[in-house]
Amino acid sequence: MRATALALGLMLLSCAVSARAETPQVDYLLQCQGCHRADGGDTPGSVPPLRNFVGRFLTVPGGREYLIRVPGSAQSPLDDAELAAVLNWMIERFGPAEVSAAFTPFTAEEVMRVRTPPLTDVADARSDLVGRMAAPPLSAD
Ligand code: HEC
């Protein structure tokens, strides 16, 4: 059963690699869901939740760039336009809703500009941003 599911998954993956132009949802499923789960839920101790959280990075300075430069994004095989589309899909899908309503979508041009150099101190960068999110009230910039 598992082997069959795996073989099917690999087949799907190789189709996707040879015939690009997937929808963001399919790109998420193939490239991101393995760690981030279908519903954006977390894996305690290893992968943080996207659900009701990922959009909050947009509320602190540097957070928008972080979402592009985090290894899962920047080092994915997705090209700039595909990554922009997946990030937009993630923000809209996982929210929180009050952030995604006011969200300016990522563009391929923005992703290209920000994607490199890669983020080396991911844990520090992340905890710095999350710490600033927690500081009430949210500062305007
Ligand atoms: C191998 C597991 C893995 C895969 C695959 C993965 N990620 Fe992640 N992702 C993580 C982990 C772990 C973090 C937390 C930051 C870190 O340690 O890199 C994270 C964080 C993020 C964040 C920032 C959210 C936060 O709370 O820090 C975004 C945005 C993100 N990933 C996008 C993606 C996208 C887009 C894809 C698919 C193209 C993807 N990730 C694939 C493991 C993964």
C-alpha cells in the first residue's frame, strides 16, 4: 500500500517536473505539503504552523522578505513566478483573514530581487520577527 502510494507520488512528481505551469495549489501539494501539511498545521518541534500564522509576518518589518528567503521558499525548485504564486496562495489560504484581506500580492519580480542571497541564520531571523509580532501594539512600520 505505502509503496504503491509512493510510486504514484513519484509519478505525479515527475509529470509535474516535465510539464510545468501547475496551479499554486498543486505546487504546494508537491513541494511544500510534505512538511507543511495540507491544512498548514504544524509538526511540533520541527515545522511551525502556517495556518492562522504565516500572514502575521507581513505585519512586521522584514517579515515579507523572510517569507521569500526562508529555505523552504528560496531553495525550492519553483521559479520566481511559481514561488510568488504559491506564497500568495498560502497567505490567502492560511491567513489570518484580517491580514490576507489587506495583502499586496508577491510578484515574480519581487521574488527574484529578494530570493538571494539565502538566509543563513533562519532560527535567529525567525525568532526576532516573531518577537516583534508579539509586541503590542503592532507598530505601523
Ligand atoms: C523539508 C521540510 C519543508 C519543506 C519541504 C518546506 N518547508 Fe517551509 N518551512 C519548514 C520549516 C522547518 C520552517 C521554519 C523555518 C526554518 O527552520 O526553515 C519553514 C518555514 C516556512 C515559511 C515561514 C513560516 C514560518 O513560520 O517560519 C514559509 C513562508 C515557508 N516555509 C514556505 C514554504 C514553501 C513555499 C514551501 C514549498 C515550496 C516549503 N516551505 C517547503 C520546512 C519545510
